Amino acid sequence: MYEERSGMSTPFSPTTLRSQQLTPIQALTAAMAAMKMMKLFALMLVMMTMAISAVSAANAPAPAPGPASDATTVFVPTAIASLSALAIAFLF
């Protein structure tokens, strides 16, 4: 479709894929990698479902912390640590 309109081939066009001619080992390796990704995706879905159900199960309102508690001072270092971990994970 894209190839017919513009005259250029994309990396995933049928002509490009046919010209690569994977060996059986390469095709098996690619299929195994795809299966690993599908397993990881399914595992993440299960974990997200469990987390959501745990949050909805703990729906009882908790008492507010007292004014003398240090609950608010812990938030800033925790937020910085979480954001730095996310940044490092995103970069590497």
C-alpha cells in the first residue's frame, strides 16, 4: 500500500521481509523472543489486576494522621527517590 503510493519500501513491507530470508534458527529465535514478550505482558496484566483488586479491597477509610506526626516530611525524599529510579530505568 505505502509502497504503491510513494514508490518507496518500508522496513516492514512485504518485499523487504521476503528479501531477508531468515534461516530456521533465526526464525525460531525471533519466535521465542516474541513468546517471552507475550509472557511478560501477560504477567504484567496479572500483576496489575492483582494490584487493582488489592486497592479496591482496602477501601476502608483510614484515620488521618495526627498533627504531631511526621508523615508529611517523609513524602519529599520518597518522591525524589522514586523519580530518580524512574529516570534511571528510562535511560538504561
